[in-house]
Amino acid sequence: MRSEYDVVVLGGGAAGFSAVVAAAEAGASVLLVSRGPLGGTCVNYGCVPSKYLLSRLAVSRKAGTSVSLPRLIREASTVSSDLRADKYESLLDSLGIDYIRGSGAFKGKGIVKAGGGEVRYRKAAIIAVGARAWRPPVKGLDQVEDRIVDNERLFTEPLDPGSIVVIGGRAQGIEIAQIMARSGVDTTLLQRSPRLLPEDEPEAGYYMREVLEEDGVRVVTGARIREVKTGSSGVSVIYEVNGRGGIARGDYIYLATGRRPQLQGLGLENIGVRVSSNGYIIVDEYLKAADGVYAAGDCINGYMLEPVAAREGYVAALNALGNSIKMDYTVIPRAVFTDPEFARVGLTEKELAKRIGVCSCRTVGLSDIPKARILGYAKGFFKLIVDPRNRRIVGAHIMAPNASETIHEAAMAIRAGMTIDDLIDTIHVFPTISEGLKYAALAFYRYVSKMPCCLL
């Protein structure tokens, strides 16, 4: 270990690891300090293990077989462990990056306490400590700690519940609800908003509810959680919908209520870093938080997505070394990895209407796509949002098998400023799910439900 480095990075998740790699490849001496496992939430407690479970359960469902949830969780943990070793630990060695497993804190400008000693940074420090599951202020919740499950506990303790109440109806809550239901767990999902996926197109929430209910999930929307009580057989979640009370019971509660940074003890006050009222580090468009200090990933109030965090870490590292690169958030695809998947990029119909006062969009049902029929899927849709002034595509929303893959075509179209005519003129392989984007573009001109399979 050295006593001084060009760059010191706190946090070994997507943002932190991207930062140390970028800095090291630029020729800087780098120290990584991380109290959690390398890879952060995504590799260890989020994207990787949850998608493993979802994919295995989708296969099992199609085959008509059952699988053990604890066994799947153990298998998912092995996948995470292998990725950690292959993609993270070995890379530190090959790039000559020093690493301390433990907490770090700022003693003052240019000084970090870590590993029982102090190190200095010559050029900059990068804060990438991520975020953890947030506990909402619900009466009685602090009295049932042993019955609360979040993403970290789920993938470190192979639980085998008979029933569960999932609180939260955005991406994480929906994925977990399907995982539990398809594992044979009696599942209830409570969502505060009037519909699932409230920030997305209404069609997404509508179809997602149908899919989950078909899997056996009891979905309750518009639910205000009033209290949590414990009993001999589990927990009771008392809620209210439009003034009428209800009770959801389960062996456990899964909290999918959002995530917040854990900034206590970092000594941010010693280096002039400001924190917002809702607990995130404040940065400028270059991800600068203070003189000689940058921040990236889930600890800043942006998109809590692994590829976004990785890009932020890269930008922060290059700026720490003297560049002036702005972080671009204009075209960011995202996905919910249920079966079928939901993915989106760009604007919603409502967002475009708010921006320019008018909107143009078309929606095509999944059953109109030949490949979807071949695969046996009927619930879903393709929706394109178009600027009516120039016919450019500004948003795409897909609920279909492999939507997480198909959405990249839409992302490239938006990034390149393509129009619906450009999309129509692009020959697609038949039969494919991605043809749905072409169908949605054609829907601006004709009724595609009666259209021959290979027209145009």
C-alpha cells in the first residue's frame, strides 16, 4: 500500500469500479476502498441474482415443472460469486489497483481514513458508495425486523416462505412478486399508486397487472399502508384503499419501497460536500461535488440503473483527471425483467405533451406480432411516441418477450434522430419480436391488425 494516490474511490459497485478502471487505464495510481463485496448491489443482491431466478422460473413454467426457491437462490449466489471473481477481483490485479475491503471516511481535504490508517489523494476522490433499501415510516414496521426481507437479505439467506406481502409496485416489487408466485409462494402485492409502474405508460401497468394476476399474485393498488402487526403465524399489513380497510397476511414482508444512500460516517462535512434534503449527494453536470471531489452512482439523485452508474463512474474519473465531460441522460433504456419483459426509452406520451403541448403516438397489441403468437404470448404491446412536427421517434415502450433486447433498436433510433419512416424502411427479420417496432411505426399510416405478415 502507498501513502498517496492520484485517485481514491470509495465504493466498489458499478460506479466505483468503472471509475477505478477508467482512472487506472488513464495512467493514474488508484486506491479502491469498499466495505461491501465487489460488484455492489447489481452483481451481488440485484440485477444478476434476480434475473437468474426470473429466467429459471420462466423456463420451469413453460416446462410445467417446479423448482425450489432456496436452491435457486443458492445457484444465483454462485453465479454472482463467479462473476465477482472473473470480472472484478482479477481485473484489480491486472490493472495494479490497490484495494482495501472496509469503510473509508474523509478526515479533511485530500485525506481519507481507511484500513486503519490514512492515505492522501493528489488529484481527486470519487464517492460511489451506492444506496440500500429504504424503510418507510410505517407504524409497527420497526417491531417486525425478523420478518422483513429486502434484496440483500433475499440473496444472503435462502428463505423458504409459504406466503409473502410485497410492498411496492415498481420494477423491483413486480419482479419479486413474480419470482415468489412462480416459486409457489402465496403472494400479495401492495402498491400505493393507482396502478403498477406509475411513471410509465398506462398500458404497462394494465398488462403487468394481468400478467401477475395470471401468475396468482393478489394485486392491490391505491393501498395506503397504515400499520404492520406481528402474530404467531407471521405479519399482518393493515392498509386502506379509498377509505376502506384491508389486511394482507404473510410469513414475511418484502420491501420494494425505494433505496437511499448510506452517507453517515463518511465525513462529507470535512470536504465541503453538500447533501440534498432527501439524502443524496449534490453534484453538477460534470459530477463534481466539491473541490477535488466527484460522486457517481446511486448516491447521487439520478437514475438508479447499473449502466447509468457505470457511465457516471467513467465520466467522474475522467473529469477527476482534468477533463470536462458532461453526463448525458437523454437516451437511457431501462427494463423490468418479468415474463414477458417491459422496457422503455425516451419520453412518455404525457411527457411529450407537457413539453410541446401536443403528442402523436400509436400502440400495437402484442397479439398482432406473428412471433409473439408463435411463442404463445398475447399480453403486451408496442408503443411509439413521435414528435408530430418532424415525425422523429422520441419514445418507445415495449411489453413483450425479450423487450430488454429489442429496446436497444429504439434507443439507437432516438439517439440518431430517426423518423417512423426510417424505421419502416428498415428491413426486419421475420418472424421476430423486434418487428413490433416496425408495426408500431406502420400504425401511423394503417391498421396493422389486418396487415399481411411480410407487407413492406
